[in-house]
Amino acid sequence: MLTCPHVFSWGIGDAFRGKYQGYSPDRVAAEALKRFSEGLKVAVEIMMMATDAGLIPEGEDVIAVAGTGRGADTAIILRSAYTRNFLTLKIREIVAMPR
């Protein structure tokens, strides 16, 4: 069990967005992933949170399962990455995702 701030929320980017009236890269990435599904965004986010916390090693293919407030509806296989290495993560396969 891991409890920590969300990668795509509560970041320093929010401080800049508030001050400069623009969107930070973390918000842009989150919104892009949400275009597929909320669960896809959350699956990527929890993988990075777990990697940052040292629960999974960077560079490993892992399965992330996520969804909305009503349960898990998305499963993906992806290459793990630290948040600071976001551009190296690869989504290998979408196993399940709502329509």
C-alpha cells in the first residue's frame, strides 16, 4: 500500500499555472492520457508513484490496473519509469479499457 501525492496533481506546475495563467507540462500530459480514459491516466500515474517510492524498479515491464471511483476498469502493460524520466516510459499494451 502506497500513500503519496499524485504525480499529475499537486505538483509545482500548479504554482506556475496559478502565477502565469498557463498550463504546466504535467497537466498537459494528464489531459492527453485522459483523452483515452481516466483509468489510463491513473494507471500511468500509479506506476510512476510506485517507481518513485522504490516499490518497483525502473525499466521493468509491469501491469498497472486502475479505474474511476466505481472500480478497476483499465489494465495496461508498461515500462516503468521514475516521474523525472516520464519521457522514457512506454505503454506496451492496453489489456482492458472502457469504451
